[in-house]
Amino acid sequence: MPRHVAIIMDGNGRWAKRRMMPRAVGHKRGVEAVREVTRAVRDMGLGALTLYAFSSENWKRPADEVADLMGLLRNFIRSDIEEFVANNVRLRIIGDYQVLAPDIVDLIDDALERTARNTGTQLAIALNYGSQQEIARAAAKAAAAGDVTPESIEAHLDTHGMPPLDLLVRTSGEERLSNFLLWQAAYAELWFTDVLWPDFTPAHLKEAIDAFGRRERRYGGR
Ligand code: FPP
């Protein structure tokens, strides 16, 4: 079993377009998929799940789409926090979320605090996240402490304290990392599917995990 799975949730827009519906509907269905997959990961007892919800480049999207995504995020945290608390899920955020709307920052801080002592699955949501920015921040901190090594940089990454990334999934047929977990993916297995994110179910996740189980991992050795 992978200790840590990360997902680039792609294809919400295409899912909606195929149904001649607004993109917002695709994102809304995307949140349903987030919920189902998070529950499945929790029930399987996986150590961690990291989801790419909003990249530092997503601000370039039209303002109404950014507002839709922020609205969904706000509702998601409000409505699902009790479920995290009840199920020992520890919420984490990677990325610089402090620049989001103040009420969202407050909701997040409250949810982080309320789940900080949970010992089950860690659910990390990437918000205003860019991997190169994360690495630069971590390297600057390591340099300020006068100790620049892979280990010292890693200790300052937003994912510090999470299990090593074992499996990275991207939906919707694109096969690129898009500035997501570049450092952490050094030895991760990659799994791509044509399934669009709103159609992604726990059964697809199991397919990815089964494929992971069949891979031979050598970490550069032989
Ligand atoms: C990619 O689809 C998806 C996103 C940019 C955002 C992912 C967001 C969600 C699933 C909802 C919010 C998440 C949470 C945790 C509340 P796209 O719009 O790039 O799709 P396209 O490539 O088909 O246009």
C-alpha cells in the first residue's frame, strides 16, 4: 500500500463542457469526487492524501471562476470539518494560503487547529501552491540556518511530517506535473488516467493502488 498518494484533479472544465454545462458545475461535481476519494483513503487507512485544489497559477483564470473555486473551498471546509474531526483526519494545507480571503483563512486556521492532534489520515489540500515557490522558500530557510542539504531543505517543505510520496495520480489524460510536488515526487510512481476528475471514484483509486503494488521500486539501486 502507498503511504502517501497525491492527485492532480484535472478535467472539471471538460466534464462540464461535454454536458454543455457551465464550468462551475464541473468544479462542484469535482468536490463530490474529493469527498468520496477522501473517505475511501481514510477507510483504507492510508497515511496521507494530497490534493491539488488551487495552484499559484490558477489566479490567471477569469475572476468568476476563481470566485467559484473559492466559494466551493469555503463550503467544503465548513461542511466537512465535523467529519474530519469525527474520523481522526488531520487537515493540512500546503501552499501560501494566507493570501486567500480572510474568512477562508480563519476557517482553515480553525480546521487546522481542531484536527492538529488527529492521528489518522493526513489530508493535505494544496492552495495557492506552486512547487518551485515551495522549494525556493524551503531553500531560503535552510540557507538562513547555514545548512543547505537535501535533508535540511526537505525539513522546511510544506509537506514536512507527512509520509514520503509514493504515488502521484493525474486525471483527464494530461501527463505532466504542472509545478506540483516536484521535490516530493523524486521517487514517486506516476499513474495517469483519461478519466475526468468529476468521474473519478474510489474504484479508480483502487486501480491506481493496484498498479502501484505491481511496480518494482529500486530507488536508483538494482
Ligand atoms: C482542474 O480542472 C481542476 C481545478 C483547477 C481545480 C480542482 C478543484 C476542485 C476539484 C474543487 C475544489 C476543491 C476543493 C478541495 C474544495 P480544469 O478546470 O482545469 O479542467 P479542464 O482542464 O477540463 O478545463
